[in-house]
Amino acid sequence: MLCWVRGDLNMATIIYVKCKVSRGFFGNEFYVVVGDSSAFVDNSNVKVDVEPDSGKQVEGQVLAYMVKEESGRALIELPGQAVVGGLRTWVPKNLFASV
């Protein structure tokens, strides 16, 4: 798949990554935590079994673009507004969600 990833026309693989999910400020977004990064992400890009109650976290999966892959880990980019860290973060491959 050909994707535009932060200014680079690149071959990026779309994956889902395991994350912690809380409610965002608005009804159409979630606050997700992946590794050392967190972001507000449109809820259409997040999978949860049960929506989180206010002030609570649930396990979920967030859509991500795999930018670079190395042995045992990958550089991913989240599709949202960064809160802590940046939109890009290195994650171990065991955080990849099974499809």
C-alpha cells in the first residue's frame, strides 16, 4: 500500500497495535497509550471490546503505520494528535495485534 507518512511518500504497512484506551475530550476520539507515546486518535481507528468509562482505561488496538522494521521491533506512526512523545515510537513486535 502506498501511503503518505509525515511528509514522505513511502511504502507503509497498516497494522493494529495493542494499546491502552481511555475516553478523549470529544465523543469522536479516544486517548491511546502505546509504549512511550500517547495520542488522541479518531475512534474509527481504534478497536475496543467495551468502551471505557470516564477516568478508566481498557485494552484495545489502534491502527498504526509501520514505518521501519527491525528484528523484534518496529517503528510505528499513530494517526492522531500526539500528547506524550511523538506520533512515532518503537514498539516490540509482540504488541502487534493479531488480525
